[in-house]
Amino acid sequence: MTTRQRVLVVFCLALFPIIWVGADFLLAQYQALVTVKSSGPTLRWYKGNTHTHTLWSDGNDFPESVVRYYKDNGYNFLALTDHNVLSRGERWMAVSEVVNRRKTLGHPTMEKYRALFGSDWVETRKAEKDGAEEVRLKGLEEFRGMFEKKGEFLLIEGEEVTDYYKDGEHRHEVHINAVNLGEKISPQNGGSVQEVIANNLRMIREQEERLKRPILVHLNHPNFQWSIKPSEIANVIDQRFFEVYNGHPYINHLGREASEGVEAVPGDEQIWDIVNTIRIKDLKVPPLLGVATDDAHHYHGGESSPGRGWVMVHAKKLAAPDLIGAMRDGRFYASSGVTLALVHDDSDSLRVDIEPQEGATYVTEFFGTRKDSDPSKTGELLASYEDTQVIYYFSGDELFVRARVTSSLNHPNPSFEGQKQQAWTQPVGWKVHLPAPPETLAEKEPAAVTN
Ligand SMILES: [Zn+2]
Ligand SMILES: [Zn+2]
């Protein structure tokens, strides 16, 4: 080492604590910059649904009619996610089956289909074996062009990978949505609920890497058939998204109370907090982020109808990689009716601005788990405010904090009794409890020392 090099190293080492503090300061400045940018014109809010069914599996309307609904109702993106199938290939269906699937009165499905798209668009034939009338289900690539518009509406290919684990008589349903697929994923099975989740996730990640396309993966409705426990979700470390609200009326969103011979099961929100407490506190991995979806199956009224829940994503442009990237960064919220104008977190607070609807008042509740709290206080209510601009200052011992906004207005099409319109922000404030990722350390290394 030359004298000059030695002097440089000593100088840099002496400077190291200052650089370290400086890096934190710069990080704070960067975060402030991101905030200014995120509320500026470069990012836009996009409304989307990532869980939708059609006649391609057990939905009761044609995919084009379904897409028409979302486009006409202010959505910017939609993933059609039928059970274990992509909307591809030649597929004919008996018209009688289409008719049988509708359960309510109104214009018959075929009539509605013809009225929306014209008789020339609708393809029917007589089945060879019995002469019964059949209709062809169109593939995504055939109708995509009819709806998509740059910056306004996007269709993303998806699938609800529908798997299960049978434990004696109890069939545990394990449903995972994969959005932005390039190929179909077949259910992978496994020797436990956790293994079924992990095996399917591994196949999706394999496709993601092989085809070099980001794929959004969310675990669906854990309480459907009382299928999945919080620990089984938490321990699959690679899982990052979860349905905090699903509009299907049979998914037991609120959980259940204990009764004779039946144990209590937490609702979706409590599951979310339990899972995130395990992940941050014990496993030292990032929390799950929450999506809302409608899981629509029925488009002629009743049951699992569209429009009950969605996500709002703050992204640079309306393209699958941008939307998925923004969601992975936590730049989105889940909603069943409430619109937020701003969600901003920094090192000491979480701020939420609500876009008020006429005649509505709002309650914003901040939930979180404190570092050393007893398990009964997992996801406790930390504060509650009635205003349209609210801010929660961290006390410093929260593992995470999230906000839930509840409107005084009833949900126009409730999936459970007494449902109000709500919005859910992502959990924040957890990064300080996790070991710093290696690249952050590398960035903080003073460059001159390594030269
Ligand atoms: Zn499902
Ligand atoms: Zn579904």
C-alpha cells in the first residue's frame, strides 16, 4: 500500500460514520422525493380486478360480456382468472348449459350476448352426436383488441390455480391466483396445506423466471371451507399477496365465533395481522400485502356478482410489468368502495387522505402489533380518527401499522350482513425490524475504501 493509498483509507475510515449518517439522511431525502413524485403527474391510480370467472370455468357469462361490465364500470385493468384454465384454444359449450347457469330473471344470457356484440360475432353449431345447439367460447386473443385502449384499459391473462389438500373428510381448498401468465399452471398437489401452497408457488416462480415476465400471485379466501390457517400462509416465505377482502358471499370473510364443538376462526383481516406478525417478528421476512377482489361468477344478479372489491394501483403506466412492480413495492390499496387520494408513509408516520363521497363520514382505524405485546394483542387497534385527512405517528415499538377506512355508507351490493364501504392500506413501518438487504449495505460502503 502506498502512502497515498494509506492516507486515503484512513481518511475514508474516519469519514465512515459521517457517510453512514449521511446515507440515512440521503435515504430520507430520497423517500421525500418519491412522495412528491408519487403524488405528482408521473404516477396515476389504476383501478383493477385480479379475480374474475367466466363460462370458461364456473362463471355464468361470456368472457366478452364480463369484460364489457368492467370496462363500463371504470376499471382500468382486469384479469380473467378461471379455475385451472386459460381462455385459449377451441372450446364449444352446449347452449342449454349456458342457460342453466343463470339463476335469476332478466334478459337471457344468449340474448344479452347477441345484443352486446351482434349476431355475426356469436358462433353456434349443432352438435354432431345429438344435434343440440352449441356456442363457441372465444379466446382472450380474439377479443382483447375490442376492449384494450392504451392508458385506459388493459386485459391481463390469468388463472385461479385451484388445488386442495384432503385431511380425512376435510377438503382444504387451496386457491392461488396467478396473473400475467404465459402458460397454464396445473395444480401441483402436496402432502399438507402448506406444501400445496409452496409447490404451486414454485411452479409459478419457475415460469416467471423461464419466460422472464413478472407474475402476480395471491392466495385466495383462506376461510372458504375453513381451509387455511394463518401459520400455513405465513411460513411460505415466497408468498407476498393475500386477499384481505373477496366479494364472494361464501368465503367467511368475518371468520366465526366459537360454539359447541366448533373452534373460533379469525376473519380475513385478523388472519392478515397474525400472518404478518409471525413473518416480521419470527421469520424476519416482509409482510403479506392485501388485495381486494370480487371473485365474480354471476353476472345476472345475485350471489357472487362483480364490482364488490378491487385494487387501486399507483403506477407509471398501464402495463402488466408496471402494475405488478408497483404492487410489489406496496404502492396500492384494497377497496370495497372508499377512494383514497393519498397514502404516504415515511420513517415516523402513515398518512391517509380520503376522497370524500357526498353524504359520507369516515372512520380511519390504525391497526398493528407491538414488538413485545402478548399474542392476544396481535393486530390491536392503535388509534382511530374521524376526518378525511389523518396521520398516525409511530411510537417506535410497532412491528407494522396499517390503516382501514370505513365509510358511513352501506356497501351497495353487500357480500355480508351490515357491510359498509371500506379501504385497506398496506402494512408499513416494518422495514426497520428486518435485516437490511445485502445490496443496501453494498450501497452504503464508501467507494474509496474498495478502490
Ligand atoms: Zn377460489
Ligand atoms: Zn375464484
